[in-house]
Amino acid sequence: MEKIVLGLPKGSLNNVSRGNTHQLFVDAGYEVRGYEPGQESYEITIANDPEIRAFLTRPQSAPVELNRQMLDIAIIGEDWVKEESIANKEESIRKIGDLDYGQTRLIVAAPHEAPYQSLTDFFKKNDKRETPILCFTEYPNLTRKHFMNNQGYKEVFGESVPLVQIRGLINGSNSQVQIINSDGATEVYIAKGADLIVDNTQTGTSLKKAGLKELETIMKSSAGLYAGPSCTGGKMDKARMIFEQLFGAVKARKYFDVKFNISNKTVKEVKNFLLSNDFCSDEPTVVEGNSFSQVNVLIPKTKFPEMLKGVKGYGASAIVRENVKQYVK
């Protein structure tokens, strides 16, 4: 099969405190070289899967590279996919599946002391100003769409299109509302005199430290595996296999593998207890000995304390709890 070309994210999605995509691939059973957080190479080797050719890519660039068929698949946040695809009548980038990490929200923020509590309120209270409204963001397309759908914007500016500037390129008829590409470190533009920013945030803590307040959320986003137009046929089959392995590693993080010994006299009661309370994935594995049996269950981490208390009540001993690397159902 022709190699499938995979884009792996640079930046926060390969950060040990947020996403660590490298560790996700390792947990999924891939031997990844040249992608350790902080030590990434632009061409990455997946030693035990010769059908994958991997490259480091900026999340902002990955959707562009997918659409131009430079990549077949990529791990990126949905916010960047929407930013690239918003001008396309037909979405050419398809989500293979969500990977349940890198959660963030794209929000509109203003100075903390500003006298408005929503974007609608902002536009209404700035309808008479003479100087342009300045908004800095890495998401000019999403920002412009959101502004034009806002009731306050419609009341003040009607159907006019906000001006967007990306370096020397300028587009849009309404120069009174200017959306300017920030290229990162967006929150500092408020201190420099911007009226608004549109940026992504996980908890809102960094915004508060920068003296900002949220006005509203544009969208929620998380990391997923996405396919471009070139991912068809055998490549799509391969992409789905990659996703299944990755998602198995994601799902495994929510489970414990638990083993314990129980008297043969009570093993039937314990098994019924585990099944009736959904303390196992399918059913317990029981290995019977002369006087004791070993019971093995795969249990959601959230249910472990309750299960532990229950089996201890039945006299369980030699209880061992281990993390799970991969869980493919």
C-alpha cells in the first residue's frame, strides 16, 4: 500500500501538561522516534509501522495541508479545522474520530474593567464611536462569522462585512470593525490598546491574569484525527485502524486493571456483586484454585473506590491495581 502521510501537532498538543500526543502514540503501541515533547524533528519515524510517513506540523497549518493533499490525515483541534473550512461551501476535511484530549474553548474577551457583559452589549455601546473597533485573533474567519451573526453587530452595522487583515492582505467593507491576525500571544494586544480579542482557553486562568474577562464562547474544541481529500480507499482503511489504536489508548486511561483473591466459598457472590454494579467491562475473569480463586476485572476508575470497599467486605485479599495502556473493545 502507498504510505499514508500523517501530520503530528507541534506545540500545546504535544506538551506533557496538556496533550502529549507522543505518549498517546507510545501507549497505542507505536515506536515513535523524533517526536519527544520539546525535541521534535520535522520528519518523524514510526519504526514499527512502515505504512506511515509522519511529519511535524503546526496546528494552524495542518488543515491547509490536508486540503492541499500534502497530508492524508492529521491530529488537530476542531477549532483550526473550522477556521480553514469556513469559507468552503463543502467541507473537504472529514473527522475520523475525537481523541478526547486538548479540550479548549474559543472565546471573545475584553478588558476586565470594560462596561459591557456580552458581545451584543459591546457593539451597542460602541455604535457612536469614531475610531475603529480593533479585535486581534488567530481565528479571523471564525471571528468574522461570529460577529456578523451577533444581534448587536446586526443592529449597528447591518450586513456589512468586517474588515479582516492578515499581514498585508485586507478584505471586507466595514473598516469600523477590524479583525487583525495576531500570530499568537493574543492576550497582550489588549494592553496595547485593542478593544477585543478572540482566543482559545482551557480554564480562563491565563485570561484573568492578563486582566481580561470572557464575554462569550464561540465554540468548544478538542483534538481529533482528521482526513483530507486524498485519504480514500486503502488509506481511509488505514486511517481508521490508526484511530482505533489511538482511541484504545485514550479509553484505557479511564480504566484500572484489578486482580484480587477470594475464597472459593464466596466467589459466586462476588461475581454477582461485580456484575450487578457494572464493576467490570464484560464479566469478571475467574481462575479457580484449591481454596481461593483469582478474580480479574477491568473497571472504570471512577468506580474503583466503591468496588474496593465491596470486595473487601467479602474478604478479598492480595488486591493489585494496575493502569491500562490500551483498551480496544
